[in-house]
Amino acid sequence: MKKFKLDWLVLPLIGIGVVLLLWQISAATWAKELPSPLKTWQVSRPYLAEPFAKRGEMDQGILRFSWYSLILVAKGYALALLIGTPIGFLLGLSKTFAKIFDPIIQILRPVSPLAWLPLGLVLFVGAGRQASELGALFTIAVCSMWPTVLNTSVGVRAIPQDYLNVAKVLKLSRRKTLFKVLIPATLPYMFTGFRLSLGIAWLVIVAAEMLTGRPGVGGFLWQEYNALIYEHIILCIITIGVIGFILDRLMSVVERRFKTA
Amino acid sequence: MSEYLVIDQLTKIYPTPKGPAVIVRDFNLRIKQGEFVCLIGHSGCGKSTVLSMVAGLSDVTAGGIILAGKELVGPGPDRGVVFQSPCLLPWMTALENVLLGVDQVFYTARPEERLQIAEYYLSVVGLSEAMLKRPAELSQGMRQRVGIARAFALAPKMLLLDEPFGMLDSLTRMELQQVLIELWRKDKKTALMVTHDVDEALFLADRIVCMTNGPEAEVGAILEVAFPRPRERKAVLEHPEYYRLRAHLITFLEEHAHKKSPPAQPGAGSHPAPPTLTPAPNVIPQRPVALLTPR
């Protein structure tokens, strides 16, 4: 393909233009309820112009909603890493452990967040007002930890025998072997897992907020659907996409730093 | 003093689906303190297996190994191992790689003292400028220098070297042989080295142990190398015995490339070695003599 000046900017803009055009055509022809791009922009403007405004519990600037969602994701994600990484290490280090738990992991892994959330709410029903938050955290953690678990265990198994021989010959203690050899050697794999997990955690948040009605992008989306303000659904979708994209970029920057180490 | 390392009836058998595979059978070797012994043989003959059993990285099927009067069980830092690939941890600097071992062995010493030991050995192998570099920033030869420094810095009872220069180009290899032999002389270490390079073995070793081909490899012949020490490469190459020993070794290796069982008299086989493998005098001028003087 021929390269030209600003192709990195112009080509993506063409892509966006095509999608906007299809959207416009759809809104004008077969999807009568779908707001047009221009209408979406006009209705969404107050939420974008004052992104941090708080006019009411379910009427806040889009970035303020996003912030709530991010906080919840951060908590659930942290939980996922805290649980997932050690499990990944155990799976990678012990063949017996892997044989015991691998089947159950493979079965739980494809379960949708929509299925986990009710269970989460049931589990923490005793927590009263906190039940919805704890249920959401549980769902985020359970759904997003699998890439971390699997990548960590693959990474541990992929440690070159050379490094393990060094640890053996020097008779490093278990602790030292773990911190000086195993963890640094697994780090690149772990970060790939962390990045994929973050993607899933962000995916789950919307489902969790929709079902619990918590303030956040997902909760807002569901509320505006019920309020028949379809422009805001599109606004939320775009916001969720952009934030997910930014998170992924940030993580891949971190990931690359560890790859070269 | 007389027998520092005793390898007695050492046998290695791997279970395979087709029945047990005997890699090494009844391998016997005695090494004196301060001696430099090279194990030579064709690739796959089991010489590295013997070395890794001495290092404790491979389980012994039968027989025993005694170092300085104590039977060896498992690996330990009392044997400094130099692997074929330098086996440095890529996330640590050269200094940290050496310190990892030093911290382990001299855990009673103060941190400054440990640092001094690590820095000393790195500077002896010629890396005083590159101590804070990571392996990725070092050349293959420099990495192996770190590997050598790490092994010596442990103050081990003996050194085990598994084809340490096998992956290096010939000029770097000669440089590193010099580094190794000087350190060995300074520290008076007992050394067992696996190699398939005849010239390397002749330059470094006091004795060369030729292994027969596997499976069921054992000691085929032992060659005394009596060149005076300290050795200088040029003097070794010009020594009247050099080409006789070299021819002897090559004939032995040649015999065993074709025969499964060793002949009673190595070098006195039924068929003569092909002319390409007999050491011809015209080998000498091809060696860059100017580069051979010790640094």
C-alpha cells in the first residue's frame, strides 16, 4: 500500500466516516427509532460539555459516571489479580494441582457475567446495602481473573530450564527462587494476562451496573433505555469503547516495558 | 589429597516406553585435587550426563560420587557450574547475577564484602567496565565471562564446565580459555570440563578422559597431558608431543564414530583414520599466531 503524509490520521477518519454514514442511512430508512448522529450529538452535549456535573443520582456528567465505573472496576480487577496470580503460579508449578483444578477452571471460564451476578447478589445478601457492590465486585473478579490465571500458569511452565538450574545449583531458598527467578521470569506472561483481564473487567462492569442499577456508565445506559432517551445509549456505548481502548493502550505500554526486561 | 573427586561405577538409565535406555554404564574416574580433567567424546555420548550427575542436576541411577570425602547428594554451590549457554538471569545486571550466588554462599559476610568478591571476579574476567550491564547488552563471549566469574566467585570445592565455549567463535573461545586457565591457576581449583574440541582439551587439561560412544558409554582411554605449566598457547602448539597426542585423540574419536565397542588399544584400530582427520602440518600456519599470546 502506498503511504502518504498523515495517513495514520486520514485513514482512521475515513473508517469513522463510513460508519457514521451507515448510521445516518439506517436512522433515515429502516431503523426509525435510531437517533441520527446529529441528534445524538445535540442530546448528548450537556453530558459532554459538563462531564463532571452532578445534577442528580442518575443524571451526571459522562466522565463522572465513568469515574464511578472505573473505581468499581479497579476494585474488582485488583481482587482478580490478587486471587488469580497465586492460582496461576500453583497451576504452573504443580502438575497435581493443575490436574485437580484445570477441569473446573475450564468449566467456569466461559460462564457469562450475566450468570454470575445473580449468584453474587445471593452470596452477599446478608451485607444489606452493600450487597449490590459486593455482588458486582464478585462478578468482575470471577469473570476477569481467568486470563491472569491461565497466562501466569503458562508463563511458569515456560520458564527455561537454564534459570531453574541456576536456582538449583546455587541452592536458592524457596522464597528466593520465587522472588528472584520465578516471578521475574513469568512477568511478561503475567502482564499479558493482566491486560486481557482488564479488558474483561471493563466488559463486565456494564452488565453488573445494568443489573444492579448502580450509578455509572452501565447503569446510566440502562436507565436511559428505560427512559426512552436512545441518544444516551449511543453516548454510553462510545464512552465505554473509548475508555476500554485507552485502558488497553495503557496496559500494553506497561506490558512492553516488562517484555524487554 | 590423592583422590579429591571419586566417581565410582556411575550409571545412568532412563526408562523409556521401549524399555530402559542405558546412557552411561559403570563410569569410573578419580581426580586429584587441583587437577584439570577434560571429558571428551562424540556429541550424545553421555559426557554431559556424567557432568550433570556430578553437578547434582541429574539423578544417579547407580554408583556414587564422592567429593572431598563426602558423598554428593543433589546440587549445591560447593560445585561451581559453568553451563554451555551462560544461563544468566536476563533481568539482572552482570554484577547482580554474580552476587546472587555470592550472597548465597557467603551469607555470613557483610554486604560490602560480598560486593567486593563479586566485583573482584568480574574484573578478573575482564568485565570491570560492564558490571552494571544486563546480559542483553553483552556479547556472547562477555556473557560467558560472567558465567565463569559467577562459578569462581562461589569459592567452590570444584568447577564443572559443560562445553562452556561451545557456542563461541574460535577467537573468543581462545580468549576465554586463557581467562579460564589463569583463574584456575590463581584459585587452584579442581576442574572437570566436558568438551568435544581436541585442541581445547590439550591446551587446558592435565588429563583427558575419552568416552566411548553411547549408549552404555564408559571411559575408553585416559591421556596424560604433560605440557609444562603455566602454559602458553604458542609453546603448547610447538611442543613436540602436541601432534602425537592430538593424533592419538582424533584416532580414538574416529574409531568410536564407527564402532560401538571400544577397541582394546585406542589408536590401534584395524583401519587407519582417513587422511582428512590426521593432523597435517599445514594446520599450523592457518592459526593466527599473533592473537594467541596471552592477554
